[in-house]
Amino acid sequence: MDLSYEVKESYAEIKAAGRLNMVSAPKLREMVADVIAEGTSRIVVNLEDTAFMDSSGLGALIGCLKAARQAGGDLRIAAVQPQVQMVLGLTSMDKVLTSHPSAAEAFSHD
């Protein structure tokens, strides 16, 4: 999985490309921790190029959400692909991790 991030005006956008699984999940957790440590606790994980996610990836997203909220911010997801949305729906995590059409829209109503 390729991960990159960019700090925008009021949030940081992390782009995740590839498979969010047991191999890449720790990398996502580490990147979110780094972003928070640098002072940005409002984070959007852009899943536009993430075609697959397993339980490890889901666990990483939940852990990252918790870390962002503990830092006084929030974590949102954007551009969720069908397989990832299916995992979120089957686990009812779509109620906790609300998906947004794009990263730009994730914090636009706050």
C-alpha cells in the first residue's frame, strides 16, 4: 500500500492506495500518529484507490479514529470503494465511520 498525506487548510488528507490489510494497517496507524504528533487532529483518509480492506484494515481505521478523537479532532473517510463499503456495512462500522463523497466534503459542514 502506498500512503501519502497533505495538510490542507483545516485538516490533513491521507491517501491510501492499494490493499488495506494486515501488512499495511500498521503503516496507516503510524502515519496517522505522525500527523497528530505534528499538530493536525482532523484527518480524512481518502480511500479512492483502496480496492480491498480486511479486518486488520478496519481495526486500523477504528484505532486511528480513536487516536484522532483523543487528540481533540476526528477522522473521516472519503471516496469509499464498493468492497470497502461492503466490509463497513457487514460490520456496522459504516455507522461509526461515515463515508463522504470526497475528501474536500468530509469537513465542509463543520
